[in-house]
Amino acid sequence: MKWHNLLYLFILVGWLTACHTNPHTARLLQQADSLLNVQPDSAQMLLHTWADSMTCQPEELQMYYRLLCVKADDKNYIPHTSDSVILPIVAYYKDQRNKTRLPEALYYAGRVYSDLENAPRALEYFQRAIHVMEREELTDYNLSSRIYSQMGTLFVYQELYDEASEMYRKAYQYDLLLKDSANLVFDLRDIGRGFASTDRQDSAIYYYNRASEMALLIKDSTLLSMVSLELAGTYIDWDKYSQGYEKLQIARLKLDTLSISAYYTAMARYYHFTNQFDSAAYFYQKKLGLPSFLHKAGAYEGLADIARHQGDIIKALNYYEQYMLYEDSLQQTVRTEAVDRIHALYNYQQFKKENVFLKRQAFKQKRLIFGIIFSFLFLLLIGIVFWQKHKRKEQTILLQQEKLKRLQEEQFKYSQAQIVANKEKIEKLSALLHSAEQTNDKLRQNLLQAQKEWIEKANVQIEAAQIVKESSLANLQQTEIWKKLHQPMDKNETIKMTDTDWAELTQAVEETYPHFVQRLNELCPLSQKELQVCLLLKINVPLTLIADIVCSSKQGISSLRERLYKKISGEKGKPKDCDNFIRNL
């Protein structure tokens, strides 16, 4: 703190002795900017003392001063209540083409809209900041990290957890370049939180533990407590009570005012779920002293359940009555936030469409310009084409996996699992439609009803396709080639397949499973023997019989199926993996 105070005094003296000279004023603002990163409260006090003197400064310095004031509010966790200050700053730096200040101004515009709970606008400004930095080839790892971290938080708010994880990973990469160990702890925690939100337990625990290890490495007990407390709550959510309690013992060593509520909640839930009711009641009583309605509601609900278990029905009813009072207030807030989130998500999707369109237009213009300027490099491009051919060979496995993924996605569209998933969507839309009907929101009712009908029609189509498939399979089982390959035989008897038989089998399979052979060949070229084995696997011919038909040993057929799976998927697998893939195709 001593050197901070000295810096504060130095800047103040400098201002008093040179406040009317532009170069000195610019340097003082830059020093205040640096101070904001280490002691934001002192820097904000300093900026406030300069407010009157800034009116006589040039517009460039006034705008820089206003940007620092916005930054100071953000650094000191003062919520932004209006965009009236930041928008003129953004417009100024955009008009001046100030590539140094513009990305930061766009970032703080995003922060303003985040505080105003306008996620689409916030994301727009964050993406614009990234775009300016990429276009101008600016290297500011710290700002890039903050932008991606904030975007991740906004995606979490909209329950877009995969997109959030991608943003957090980008923030993590920039903090690696900065060697910012403290921020790396936050990044790893945020990635773990994203996995926890989608119930991917192993991945969540892995990243939480990495965050803890990083906090231990830098000997930051506050960060260690923060990560341990969040991981403890996650463990308790997953019924891993012993691990959760172990993390709570670490967390309790360094609690602050921001984390005490989470600590009370985790301890109460741990003792409650492990039937230690007296200890649970103690922490629920602690939660009642917190100002949040959410904590009070949770505390009363827990106390009501404990009283019920202990047979004190009167006390349980009293607690439950208190719980309902707070819960009613909370539900009203939740309903309002849900509607706002739907509108925000819809607006964001519209923004993405417009953004893609603009990028395509820009790409077309650039392609036209590059085609005119670089037409004389045609011969060089021929050389690049040959080089790319070599590179494509290295990408064969990736392309193979992409083809496979598309096939699996297509199969899922007509699967029973898709029907189940669609029914879940229909239930959610029905609930939202009921809510819209209660609020008499006709526009939203029409939108939700259209979405619901579209999904219902999709289910009807899937069920119709499944009926057609079952009928086709029944027809296949009545063909002569099916009966020939599935007829009972003596141990020493073998089946001889002629060219006519193979052609008949291929036709029968194609009629039952359209484009089966074509799709196999699209994935990878097959030899005649490999194709024959695939056809036999498709109609469930026993493996021992397949070996006899194609004149091979049982071991030889196993090796062929293993090689075939690697050839199709690009990954190693067992013979059974090949069988399952062919039968499901």
C-alpha cells in the first residue's frame, strides 16, 4: 500500500503543477490508467478531483478522461445505469480511427450493456472489439482475455454452455500468454463451471482441481477458498458428500463477505443430506441473517423439512409458510427473467444472422479485389494447389470423421431418440405457450405455437419413416436370398454364393436400406470382399457363416472387420464396433 500512496501523491502533485499543459495532462491520465489496474478505488478518487479541470482540455483528452471514469466504475464494481456516457466515447474513437483506444471503448460499451441486462447488445460490442483488434493486428492479451471471459459469462446467462466453454478456453489461452496465474485460476474455474452446468462430472472436477492446483502454486489462499467452495457445492449436488465436506474444510480457512452466503448454503445442505439435522439447522439459521430473498427462502424450506423429519409439524408448517412468502416473490422475478431471456436469445440469433450476412458481403468484395490485384499470380497458385494436395492427405482422417458425424446426425434425425428429444421440446414450448397466454402476449403465442406445430410434424414424419423401414425389413426377410442365407444347415454344409446371388443380395439390401452401398463408398473405397462382408453383416448373417461364404478364417474375418472400422471411422476399434456401425447405418 505504501508505494500506491506514493504514486497517488506523485500524480496529484504533477497535476497541480502542470494541469494546463496538454502533454503533461496526457501523461497524468496514462498514469491514472495504470493505477486503475492496481488500486482502482484510489484512482477513482483521483479522477473525481480532476473533473472541473478537464473542461478546459482538448476533446481528445476529455474523451480519454471519460473513458477512464467508465473504467473506474467498472473496476470498482459500480453498476452502469445508462449508455449515455460510453456511446459518445465509442463514436468519437471510431470517427477518429483511434485503433488504440477504440477496442477498449467497445469493451466497456459491452460491460455497460451487460449491467443493463441487454446480452445481445453486449455481445455485439464485445465482438466488435475483437474484430477491430484482428483487423488492426493489435496485440493486447489482457483485453482479449477480459473480452472472451465476459462473453463466456453472457453465454452462461443465456444457458448456451457449449459456447460459454469455448469463450472461457480462449480467455485461458490469452492468460497463458500473459502468464497471469490469478486469472488462469478464474478461467479454469469458469470452464469447470460450464461442464458442471451440463452435468459432465469428470470434466468439471478435472478443471476445478486444476484451478485449485494453480491457486496452491501461487499460494493464494483466497482463490483456493473460492474454487474449493464452488467445487464443494458441486460435489454435494452430485451426492458426493465426503468429497464436498473435504473441500468445505479448505474453503472455510479464507472466507470473505462475498463467499459467506455460499459457504452457509453448502454447509447446511451437506449436514441436511447426511441427516445431521442440528448442524444443518444451525447453518440454515445463519442464512436467515442474509439479506437475499433467495437465501431466506432456501433456509426456511430446509428448516421446514428438518422439522417435518423430527415430527414437529407445527414448526414445519410455520417454516413452510415463511418459505412460501419468499418463494412467491422469487417466482415472479424468475418469470420476468425467463421472458427477458427468451427475447434476448431471439434477438441474439437475429444478430448472428445479420452478422453472417455482412461477413459474406465483405468476403465477396475482398474476393473481387484480390482477384483483380493478384491475377498475375496464377502460376504460383498452381504450385500452391499441388502443395495443398499433399496437405489434404494429412487431413483425410479429419474429413472422414466429419463425414461420419454427418451420417450419425442424419440417422439421429429419424431415430426414436429424436422423437423423445422433440417431445421434451414440445413440453417446454407448451409451458411457455401457457405463460404467454396468461400474459396475453399474442406475438409470442403465435411464435411458440408455430414452433410447437413444426416439431410435432417432424415427429409424425419420423414415425412414418420408421414404419416404412419396418415394412421394408419384413419384405427383405421374405426374399429368396435372405432365406438362403438364414436357412438351417448341417455343420459340414456350406453356402455357395454366385455372382447372381451377390447381385440379388445387393439389390435386396438397397431396396430396404436406400443408398447403403453408396454411403459406404462415400466414407471410403471398399474392396469387393469388404463390400460382401458389409452386406452379410447388414442382414445379420452369423460370423462363422460369413467366414465360410467369403472363403476366410474366423480370425481373418475379425481382422478384416477391425481394419474396416479404422478405414471408415479413422479410429481404432474392435470388430464389434464395425458390426454395430454397419447394422446401424
